[in-house]
Amino acid sequence: MSEALSSKITVPVMADLFAKGEKPEYLFWVGCAGAFDNRYMKVAKAFASILNHLGTSYAVLGTEESCTGDPARRAGNEMLFQMQAMTNIEIFKMYEIKKVITICPHCFNILKNEYPDLGAEIEVLHYTEFLAEMIKTGKLKTDKSKLEGKTVTYHDPCYLGRANDIYEAPRFVINSLGLKLSEMHRNKSFALCCGAGGAQMFKDAEKGEKEIFIERTEEALETKADVIASSCPFCMTMLTDGLKYKNKEEEIKNLDIAELVAGALI
Amino acid sequence: MSQIIFSVLLAITIGIFAYSAFRIYQLFKLTKPAYPVKDFGKRIKRTIVNAFLQERIFRNRIAGIMHALVFWGFCMILFGSIEMVIDGVAGTERALSFAGVVYDLLMAAIDIFAYIIAILIVIFIIRRSLLNIKRLHGKELSKKNHIDAYIALSFILILMITLAGMNIFYLAGNSDTVGIYPVSSLIAPVFSSMSGDTIELLHNINWWAHIILIFIFANILPYSKHFHIFMSIPNVFFSRLTPLGKMTNMDSITKEVKLMMNPETAFAAAPEGEAAPARFGILDIEDVTWKNYIDSLACTQCGRCTSVCPANITGKELSPRKMIIDIRRRMKDKGNHLVKEGKDYADGKSLIRDYISTEEIWACTTCNACAKECPLNIDHPTFILDLRRYLVMEESAAPAQLNAIFSNIENNGAPWQYSNQDRLNWTE
């Protein structure tokens, strides 16, 4: 590994580069979870460490980043969403940002599909697409021996899978790490939601017989995989809660694909 | 004589159907715009793949194959029905037989499909009545919905039996027949001992029964869930081409936000001459888009959407199928009054609360499983999100926890209450 994830890492900030007259190729859109959620901050760090390892020309917005407005829009608050979006788009224009990489599929979806309606002219990649491309072109090499023999099940985030038909890129990355993929009964376009989408992340579920995240966690446990992998901060929260509920958090790891890759860099 | 009777019956059929179609057209006039329909090339391709090749239906393998066989059979039989109408009006016999080999193959396909569909319909009746298939028994399905299903199945079964009967007695009564009838030709010899008159009578009974049933069925359909037969292909054709994750932009809001964010116009009076939309989002039937309404007409209540809904699977109130059924129910209850009595008609009810509870609306995770599963590309999430837009922007009636994230996003640019100054803490 190029940088120990336990120590501070150096992440270029857009405003600093701009002051020096530099224009990085990519904006790494960290997202609220990457910035503030204790668990997902580690994923943001893991992904940044991969970018540093690759020597990618990128920067983050830092304190200039603000919510995409996704939870507001999906909770019906179109006004708040559009105010957020227009503010963010102005920042994209100010820094002449053309390419954006996100770790969160919700940010990915809204930036890619919905911001153009409000004037954004950006190419948006989810980090799993970016990593798959880097591996395919031979720029990113991984040490297969680190994870070899372990089985992993991959939970498709709705906003990556059904919403944007990205099923293969994350699986390609998992396979390239030498992991054995054990699919859940409902996978790819049939995958069951973790229960967090559409702003559900931020509220209690309506009353029912069961929590959605428990249903999905049980399905993941049926695969007998050593690792439950995902590529979304909200899925991470839900599945981690599910593992805790089932008292399995010691035995089974819930890791993000970025963490799997960051741990196998050579 | 029979030509006159037939022509009169046909005229009545077309007349009643035209009346039903006109009423539906008037209901469509009440709806709001959804999106411009363009990209006809893509739409034609999608219609071929989703409708004619039945792509989505195969997500449920066994039920999918059964449905596809019925659909493809109907496509073939449609040509036979057209021929019957020509024969009936013009007094011709097998007017399309000039097509030679094509005609032979068409007749062969129709003959085989008639028996296959008849068997499948019997299986469908058994499945619906005896097997406990969960998706066919949601609590949103009333007794009327179940009767509706059995009426349609019975009609189709009798249509197939009379179609087979026509073929059998046509073969039994004629030595020089046109067309190929692989299955009926095996059965026809059983009746060869009957007199020529009896066979002709039986043929005519089947012929007339078949075509009259089609006429009746066609006029029941606009009032049945099996309007599906007419509306599903248009519904696929008109379905949105954007990724499932994309929500439609509210341009009226964009205008307001732009005025607000521009320092020159922020405090100015609203420009004159531009009427603000009557309402943000959907409260009642006059707020739905034409796509919401065509979705509700095309839905045959198969329940695939509800069977994959994470909220429904875990026992929440939400059923995407119910939402779509509710659109059609509300249009029936209120739309016709709006047409007759004008835009100001009110019955003291609305789609939200009297038909769809706020609990259902807030239970959706917008995971798009329903929309992905629907073989007709019905778009449930777009509708649900428009209901939320009404609740939030017109009534400020979001659940308290969501109001909290709204103020967090407004105040500190994140759904959580953290300072923007801490946005780089993850690098530590």
C-alpha cells in the first residue's frame, strides 16, 4: 500500500490548485457521507489513496463542496434541490470542471442525470467505473495474493444498478482482486434495496413487519461470504446495522470496493 | 342478408368503441404534460424489444413464457380476425388466401396458437383460483378486480374454442381447403360422419360466436383491467427513454430559483403575464400527467411491481400496483365529472389521503425495482415523487426527520448538522 490509511493523507484542494494556475483533470466529489460519516470517511480516504497511488490529476472542493440536493429532491423539496444544484454548478463553472468522480451512487446519479437539466456540462464517473477502467488499461495493478481465496458478495446499490445499469464495473474490480464472488439470490437488476434510498436514510421506516436492511442482510448472510462488499455510503450504513443486528459484525466484514482495492495496491 | 347483419353489428361495435375512446380522450385532455415525445427511432426499437419480443416479461421465466405465447398468438390471430371482418362485410370467403404460402403459414400458426392459448388460459384460471400466488392476491384487489380477471379469461377461452371449432368444421365440411391446420386437421376426421348441413351449421355457429364475442370483448375492454390489450404497446412506445434514476426537472421551480439567485431580480415583483402553475406536484387527478394516466390504463394488475417492492416485501403499507390502480379509480370517480361539470367540480376528496395515504407515499425508497420489473415500463417512482412534491412544497407536510435534513442542507450544506469547515476532516 502506498499510504497507510491510518495516517493523514495529502489531498489536493481545488482552490489551492486554481490559485497556482493548475487545472486538475478530475474533481473528486467526496459527498456528505465521505466528509462526515465516520465509517465512510475511511472509504473517501481509501479512494483518495488510490488516486494518489495512480498519480491521477485531481482535486476535491473541500469546504466549497455542498450537498448535491439529492435527499431534498427525493423527499419532494424541489426548491431546495435546485438551489443547491445551481450553487454547485456555479462552482463547477468557476473552476472549469469537466470531469467528476463520485464515490456515492446518489451523488453520481444526480450529477450525471439531473444536473445537466440545470446547465451543468460535466462528465460524471462512479469510482467503480474509474477503477475498472484503470485496471483494464493496466494502470492500476493489484496484489491478488492479499485477498485470494476469500469470498465476497456484492450488494448492488439501486442508484448504480437499476438507476444507471452499472452492474459489471464493480464486479470486474472484485474479480480482478482475486476474490471469489458469491452472488445473492436477488442480484444485479433484481437486487433488493438496502432500505436507505429516496431519503429513507434520514428517517425512520414506516411501520411494517420487518426492516428492509435486515431482509437484505439475511440474504447476504445466506451466501456465506467472508465479506459483504458495496459501493455506496448508505448501503454501507444499512448493511453494517444489519450485521450488528444479527451479531455477525465480528465474523463478517462489510467493506467498500474502494477499501478492497486500496488494501491490495502494489 | 348475413352481410347486412354483419355490417350493422360491426358499425354498432365501432360506434360504441369510438364513444368509449372519445370519453378516454376527454379524460386525457385533463392531464398535465409529462415530457416531449421525440426520438422515434429509439421508441420504435424499444417497442420492438419490450413489447413484441416481450423482453421484460421473461424476468419471471415461467409466467413470462406463458404470457409471451399468448401475446404472440394474439398477434397472429389478429390477422385472422381482420380476415373475418373482411369476409363478413364483403361476403367473401377467406379473403386473405391470395397470399399463398404466407397464408398457409399464418393459418398454421393461428391453428396451433388457438390450442396453446386455450390450454394456457385453463392454467391461468387454475393458477388464479387454486394456487396461492401472492402477487395475484394483494389487498388492493377488490372482488370486482377478481371478477374482471375471470371475465377476461373466460372470454379468451371461449374465443379460442370457437376459433378451433371454426377450423375443425371448415376442414370436416370441405374437401378443397386453403391454409394449413396442423392441430385441427387431426381432430376434424372425428366429425366426418356428420351430415354436410350439420357441419356447415356448426362451422357458422363457431364463426359468428367468435366474431360477436370479439365485438363484445372489444367494448368491455375500455372498462376492464384488460384494456391492457390495447394500451400496453402504446404505453411502451411512450415510456420515458431516460435512465430510471433520472427525475424530471420542474421548470417552474427553475424559473423561480433563477430569479431568486440573481441579485437584480431577487427582490423584484414577479414578472407579469406568467401564470404560476396551479399547484406543485400531484394532489389530485387533475395534476397527473398523461403518462401517469396511460400507465394506469395499461396496467393489468399483474403485481410484479408489488412483488419486488422492498417496502411491500417487509410489510409496509406501500404497494406500487395499488398506486397505479388508484390513478385509474380516481380518474373514473372524478375525471368524468370534471369533463361534464367543468374544472370547478369538487367532491371533497383527493387522490392523496382519500385514495393514497401519506404513509404509502413516504414508505418508498425510490429503488426503482417496480419500474424495472414492469413489463410495460409503467413508471411508479415518478408518480410517487410527484405526490411527495405536493406534500412538501404545498403543505410542508414532510415527516419531521426530513424537515430536519432540509434545514441542515439549507444551513450547512449537508443532511447532517456538521460545519462545512469540517469537510476535510476525513483526510486526517
